[in-house]
Amino acid sequence: MEFYNREREIRDLLNMIKQEPNLITFIYGPINSGKSSLMLEVINRLPKGYVAFYVDLRRRYIIDDKSFVRVLFRIRYEKDLREILEEIVSTSDKVLKFFNIPIPANILKEFLKDKPIDDVFEFLEDFFLKISKKKRIILILDELQVIKDIKINEFLIYKLFNFLLSLTKVLHICHVFAITSDSTFIERIYNEAMLQGRSRYYLVDDFDRETVEKILRSKGFSNEEIDIVWHYFGGKPIYLVEAIQVKRIGKDIKELCEEFYEIRYGQLEEIIYKEKRLNERRFEEIIELLKEFRDKNFLRYKEINPTIQFLIEKNILFADPKKKFLKPQSHLELIAIRNLLKEVEK
Ligand SMILES: Nc1ncnc2c1ncn2[C@@H]1O[C@H](COP(=O)(O)OP(=O)(O)OP(=O)(O)O)[C@@H](O)[C@H]1O
Ligand SMILES: [Mg+2]
């Protein structure tokens, strides 16, 4: 897969990891804005002396502490713990990248049998501590929101945060990046007292117009085609990739855009009219809020009220807790909102 642009973001993130680990970095942004792809690219560009662990929490279905533990690790059948650590610290000619944390089968079995989650975090702290004597460590936790509601006596997420804080602000041994596109969740984290002054927030947004033009022009798009793609898709990487593929096989770009738009409009219509049937008052509030987007692309907000929360949960709006603005998840939603308002007001 070809990777486009993101030079500024890659520079920013590589600069962060040059410093001593101190804060937890939360990577957030609209759906499909390219957060995971960007972090994977950052790993590819790490200088020597680093080792990266990338954990995708959505890889398995997490329902409790055991399934959470399972998702963190990857079993290495042929090696014991000493050999795994030895391999990590002694490899000096290349950057090591791991999907999940390598662990011998017998240790994982113990964890899954009767060990409390605190012991697992203690093991990991020790594991990273040993590596940190020789290497700089990056830990990436993707799709953090999947554990937002999981409780084992107390919320798992708080135990995880405590562990991540020990790796960063206490021991300074590991750079931690946590990724999520759930904006109600990131809002909750942003206002979480235990993370105040101990975390930073980095927005990975869709591409801007200039970047879209540059990418599409290099793929032979005409000015007219670029305008169409920007109108419907804005800078959403996943749609741009689709448009480039469609162009390559000589199909009509406008047809593709309209097809995607029809689907999204239909979904939005379904969501909003269902609300009209179930909760007329909520429906009125939604329409009032959406009217703001008739002539604006984004809005400032003061608090996430239930109406905003509803539209975020339905993936219609995205909220940035740092800059306190709301905007449609993509251009498709923006156009759909504007056309739906015309329909409602008929
Ligand atoms: N910089 C890029 N260059 C090329 N393609 C990209 C880039 N960023 C994203 N993409 C494409 O867009 C798709 C979605 O990107 P990605 O999964 O990284 O987004 P995300 O923000 O992590 O999504 P989610 O909100 O679901 O977590 C990728 O599969 C890839 O095809
Ligand atoms: Mg992702």
C-alpha cells in the first residue's frame, strides 16, 4: 500500500519520542482519518535503538480482564523469557517491531489461569524496565475505546492508566501512544482528573485541500475531478484511496462519489427520522443543532449535551475536546446534513 504525505505529523511524533518519556500521548481524530496507518508509518521510520510494540485492542473481542490480557500478548512457543529479552536487547542492526508483546506460552497460561490483572501489569513493568536499559521503547495501544466500559471491581481503564503512568511519568522508560476515534471517550479522558498534566493530545485529521490536490494531481486527476472528490470526500484518506483505484481502472469518479453519498444520506435519514418517531423533542433539538451547519463547516461547543452526544455516537459528528469544536465526520455527512435539512423543512 502506498503511503501519502503526513510529513508534518511524522516529524512531530518522531520529535516527541526523542525526548525522555514523560507523558501519555493520546492520538485522536475523526473516523478513518488515518490514525493507525500513521502510527504504523512512524514505527517504520524509527531510528536504530528503538523497539516498538503495537497492540490492536480490537483484534479480539474483549469482555473481561482475561480477554484483555490475551489481546496484549503474542505467544512465542520456541523461546523462554530470557531468550525473548535477549533477542530484543541484543538486536542492534535494525529496529524491532512487534505486533503485541511476545511472551512464552507458560507465562501467558499462568496469567490466564488465576493471576490478577495487577500481576500482569507488574510483569510488563519489569519486562519494559529490563529492555529500557539497552533500548528506547514505544508502546502503541490502538482502539483504546474497546475497554472503556469494562469493569473488574473497578474500571479496567483506570488500572491501565495507572500502569501507563508508571511507564511514563514515574519511571520514564517507555513512550506510550493510545489511539481512539471515539470522540465521547476522548472527551472523557481529556477531562479525567488522574491524567491532568500527565498526558497530551494529538489530532490526526483528514487531509487538507492542498494535500488532497497534491495527491490527486500526482495520480493524473483533472481539476474538475479534484473538485468533485473534494466536494464529496474532503480529505478522508480511505475515500481518496478508493477514488484513486477507481480512476486507475478508468471508471467515472462522479459516479463513485454519488454512490457513496447516496448510501450515507440514506443512513442519516434513517437515524434522524427514527428519532422523530421515537422522541419528537430530541428530533427538534437535533435539527436545531444541524441547522448551524447550513453555512458553517464547524462549530464551537461548550459542553457535550445529550443531543451532541447522540450525533457523535451515531458517527455523524466528531468533537475535538482540545479545541472544543464540532464538525461532521466527513464531507459526505456535511452534504447529507444540508440536504436533509432542506427535506425536513419542506
Ligand atoms: N497517509 C495515508 N496514505 C495512504 N492511505 C492512507 C493513509 N492514511 C489512511 N489511509 C487509508 O485509509 C484507511 C483508513 O485509515 P486508518 O485505518 O489508518 O484510519 P483510522 O483513523 O485508524 O481509522 P479508525 O477510526 O477506524 O481507527 C487505510 O486502510 C488506508 O487505506
Ligand atoms: Mg485505527
